[in-house]
Amino acid sequence: MREAEKVPTQAGPCGTVLAFDFGEKRIGVAVGETLLEQAHPLTVIHAQANAERFAAIAALIDEWKPTRLVVGLPTSLAGEPHSMTARCTRFANQLHGRFGLPVDFADERLSSVEAEDRLRQTGHDARSAKAHVDALAAQLILQTYFETLANPHANPQADAHAQPTTP
């Protein structure tokens, strides 16, 4: 991956943002508004076939009319890319190619762990938490993105390894 700046400036369009916690079995989805800078868990896409996944994403894009998309970028704790980093980058490129929307990356290190902790704190056992963890992780990813917009130098690790799909 080329080194590139991945965070848009505040000059980017305001509006709805959909964020994705990409996984091989499930994709967590969150929604938020750039002006409010608040993210909310939305849903989990359980389809494993690409056609089904992208059909579900198309329906969400049609319903929410986002101005941009955000994909969680997984890296090691040291910020180094690994096998899922490349898969998430490919997913982001596919989103941009299919839907023509700007796609940005946000650091997702430990988002699933934090999501599981939050669900446990609210009384969910492991079984009930599993149904919600990916959407909550997507919410945390989107909240990280909003915080990075407010403070562009807050997330240097994602900056160093992210390759934006849009200028």
C-alpha cells in the first residue's frame, strides 16, 4: 500500500455517513451525521456471498443516502498492516467502485474488544452479545472517524497505512 493521507478535511460534504466493520462472516454497519459527530449502531449483514452482501449494502445506501462511507482499517497493535488490512482495503475499493461514494478509513484496532466489553457491561451474555458486537464495533469505528475529523493528527497509525479510494 502507498502511504497517503486518509482523513478528509472539514471541507468535505456534510451529511449522513455509513461505516462498516468488515469481516469474512459478518459486516457491522453504523450510521452517523457529520454535523452532530455522533455514531449509532445500525445492523449486521450476515450474508457471506458477495452478491448478497452488496445487495444489502445497496439497500442501506438507498435508504440512508450517505454522502460518504467509512471502512474500519484493521492493523496490529503496533499499527502494522496484516492480512485483514488488505481485505478491508479491497472491500473499500469495491464500495467506491459500485456506489461511486467517497470512502475513507478509520482505525479499528480493538473496536470489537471494546464493543464486547460494553455489551457485557450492559448485561449481555456472550451469546446475546454476538448478535450486536459487529454493529457496535462499526459505531466505535465511525465515532473514531468523527473524532479524527475534529483532530486530524489524533490517529497517525491509520494515516500511515491507509490508501484512500477518493482524492
